[in-house]
Amino acid sequence: MSTLFSRVVLGKTKSISDMGNMQWEIFGCFVLAWILVFVCVFKGIKSAGKVSTATSSVFDEMLEPAKFIRFCL
């Protein structure tokens, strides 16, 4: 697991002179997160509360089957 995290997520290379490749998945998530922050700030605090409530409940519902399967194993 730590090798996966080091190589894939962090993009560590064998030497400091080797910069590695652009990680488009992480970049896309970063841009999406900043777009959500911009929309929340632009719409105001009332809308941000509604967005965070809706997003957290949808995300929680998506993770419930995975939590259940992990609990059963």
C-alpha cells in the first residue's frame, strides 16, 4: 500500500533530477475542488450550506456499500 501511495499518488521518482509526469487525475480533482470553492463563495453562505449538505449526503450514500462490504469481510 505504501508503494502504491509513493509511486502513484505522490509520483516519487528514483532521483531528484527526474521530474516525472503530470498527474492529470490529481490535477483534475484539484481544479474541480477550486471550482466548487469559487461557486460556494460566489453564491454566498446560504447556498454553500445547501451545497455541502447535498454533496456530503450523496458522497455518504455512494460509500455505504463499500463500508458494508468491508465490515462483512
